[in-house]
Amino acid sequence: MDLLPFMKNEGYTEAQFIDSEGKGCSFLFKDIHSNEQLFHKLRILPSSIQYFPLERNPYIHFIEKENSFKCHLFKES
């Protein structure tokens, strides 16, 4: 499954996450053009991805060996 087109089709426009150094990061989906670019931006090559669209603040949970983090998703108002 192509994650990026799926997220765009769901109407998400922005993602926010805390990187491995504890720094807050964000990006706009319109600036990302491929899954490879998305994973490069996230600095992760996940072995597993979980999507939680029904949470109060929807997010994707990326898992890579010993690394894992949540990437919160936002839609334009």
C-alpha cells in the first residue's frame, strides 16, 4: 500500500511528530511526493505501520526494530 496517497486521499494535510532527539517536527503532505521522501523526512524505514483514524487526534504509529513513534495527522479546517 502506498501510504502517502492514502493519507492525502483521507484529507490529511499536515503531520507532526517528535523526532529521536526530542525535537518537535512537522511537514505538509503537499510538499512530499513519494513514500521514500516521506520515510526520509521521518528518518525511519518502518517494519510496521498502524493507523488510528478514530482517535480524538488521529495518528500513525511507525515501528522500526527498537524505534517507534507516533505521527499525529491534521486536516485543514
